[in-house]
Amino acid sequence: MTHRWKPSVTVAAVIERDGRYLLIEEHTPEGLRLNNPAGHLEPGESLVQACAREALEETAHAFTPDSLVGVYLARFQRPTATDPTEQDITYLRFAFAGSVGALQADRPLDEGIVRVCWLSLEEVRASVDRHRSPLVLQCIEDHAHPRRHPLTLLHTHPSINGDG
């Protein structure tokens, strides 16, 4: 029997307001890192639903995706404490632009999230050594050089929601 390779599907919100980008600072095995509000696609949800959920959980801001910024493929490798061989994960990331709501101050942030910060494009570029992955800056650069694709490019079959 052969092993079937499965990339990890993630979503990311590229949120810009008044020339500043919303990033989260989070604990990682490599220390505190900056990231786009992002996370994994979960069973029973569309990519758009996953992005809205992750943004709310990580930032306490409602987010409504209205366009696709891009689709990204990246490989991440790191040695693990329990296994001297490297952890090797390929991520397939769907990044979305959209509108952001007001801060829901009473809503707790996901575990591991230290804070939410708004950074200018120059500040994002200057902090690249603190980014969780190279995709953080790539998604923001693509957003800044208006790359937008209609959400109609994405199709979620009703079977995902148990309707088909």
C-alpha cells in the first residue's frame, strides 16, 4: 500500500484598513511570530466560511471575505523534539480580502494568540524575520498590488455541508 500525500489546506485573511494590515502575534515552537489571521479548513465548511471563522477566532473582529487574493503552496520543515527526523508539511493556502467589523472587546482570542496589531506595509516588510512563514508577506504584497479574484472561482458542493 502506498502512502497518499495530503497537503494541509489553510485559509488566511488579508485585512487592510487605512493603509494598515491586521496581523496577529502568536506563540509558536520558534517563539513569538507574526501571522495573517489564518488556520485550517475544518470538515463541513467552505473555504470562505473557514476564513471568516478563523479571522473572528484569532482577532475578535468579524471578517467578510469578498475576493480571493491568491492560492499559495509552501513547504515547512522543522526538527521535532520527539523525532529527530524533520516535521515536513506542505501547506495549500487560500488568502482572502474583505471587510472587517469592529473589535468585539469581550471576545477572547484563540489560545496562543498574544495580541492583534495593525502594521503599515513598511512595518510588515521590516518585520519579515518575525513572520511565521514567507506567505505572510507574500499575501500582503499581492493584496497591496491589487490582486483580486472573484469568489465565484470557488465552488463548494452541497455534500460538504451534508446536503448532497
